[in-house]
Amino acid sequence: MNDLQQKIIELKKKKNALILAHFYQTMDIQEIADHVCDSFEMARLAHSAEQELLIICGVHFMAESAKILNPGKTVLLPKCDAGCPMADMIVPGDVLALREKYPNAAVVCYVNSSAAVKAVSDICCTSSSAERIVRALSENQIIFIPDRNLGAYISSKVPEKEFIFHAGWCPVHDCVGIDDVLAARKAHPDAKLLIHPECRGDVLGHADFIGSTAEIIQFALDSKTSEFIIGTEYGVAEHLLSLAPEKRFFPLTDSFECEDMKKTRLSDVLDSLESGIHEMVLSGDEVDAARRSLERMVNI
């Protein structure tokens, strides 16, 4: 570890801080984190955290979720402008309009959304928990927001329910096309293709395995295959290489990068630890309303 990483580790112990980093973060950030995880595990860890200070190395909605689930803690987002374009594609008014049109439907909100949108939803989900959550609901109609691609994939797994979608998407995953898949298959003919369900349905149709970030990682680690094409943000391929250097991991495309996830630097983490800047502050009413949908997710 370099001097800056060592300084962060020493300071987080002194300040009783917990550092949670998403798999899409750069490797130097992952190396100083207490846990490197997907959005579901991050929410679960934030919910049960005993430390007084939570440092969220990710994007804005992740820090919001941590604060909602553990409002008594101080939650810091080292890079305050790290956002999520998908989360910005829906506002509470969109949800309320869908509720009015489909009054008997349950609103299932992908965790990649704002606290305000979560507050007018029935339950949250992540890509790893979405199918389980939809099956657990008594309602036969599901309003799935905001990701149309994940929603379409889950609807194919639960055909007995009717789905209504909002037209949101992840710009990083949605831009991947069949040409990218064919080129990757040609370049690495012996590799298994593992794809995240935020990709479009025609792309998912070519996958050897479809799963969340954590599920993709577990599949690659457990598999006897030694080569994999990773159909999600390239930070996952880097993380896998650190865990299994004897295997080979290839990003599905060279453009598989989330710019917002890559904004956080070690210096930003140190600044937050030293000065407490970029604290996540939410109103009490907003926290209470959004917590219900997040806690239902965690409990299921």
C-alpha cells in the first residue's frame, strides 16, 4: 500500500469509521475499504453498521440509502458530484402518475434511484434481489422503476405477473450491442460470457450467465472455466483478477466504464475523513418514508 492508503487506514481506525466501496470503484479505493460489495450488500452493511462514521465510496443514491437505513450515523460521500444518470431519469411525479393509472399495482423501485422516489414506492430491490422480491409480493401487477432493462429481464423470470415499466436505463449497460458481443466472442472463443441484467434483452440472449455484480463474481470464482468475458463495468474484471490471478477476465467492451463511479480518488476519501465534508443530510420525513421501502427489501 502507498503512503496515502496507509494514512486513510490509520485515520479510519482513529475515527471509528467504516469504509464501504462498490465493485466499480478503482482498485486503490477497493484496497482501503472494509468491504467491497454490490449495492444490496452495501445497503445491508450500512443498515447493521455499529461505527459512528460511514464513508460511502460509490455514488449519491448509495450514500442516501446508507443514511436512510442508519439515520443516527454520520454518512459521508467523498465525491459529492458522483451521481447516477439512471436515478435522474425518474422523479416522484412520474411514480405518482403510474400509481394513479394502475391503482392495484405494487411499485418496485430499483435501488438506483433517489430517496424522494424511494419514498413514494412500496419496496426497493437490487439486481440480485429483484426476482425474489417480486415473487414475494401479493400484487399481480408490478410497476417496475426506473430500469426498463432489468424490469424486462425480471418479467421474463416471473411471467405470471403483469409488469409496467418506466423508460429509464443505465447509459453504461444500455449502450452495449450485439456487435460488441460478437466481437468479444470472436476474440475470446473459449471464454464464458457473464452479463449484468441492466443490459438490453437482445444482449442478454447471448449470455452464458446473467446476474448481479456479486453473482457474476461468485460464478466466475466457482467456475472451472479459466476465461471469462465480463459484461458489466470493468471494475468487476479488475476485482476478479485480484481474487483469481490464475484466471483471465476480459471486459465485454472497452467502453464499459461508469464515469461517476470512477470520480472518487484516495485524496477525496482522506479529505472526508479529516474534515467531515460532504455529509449526507436528508429531512426526517424523507428518511422515514424512504426507509420503509428499503427495510422491506432488506428484510425479504
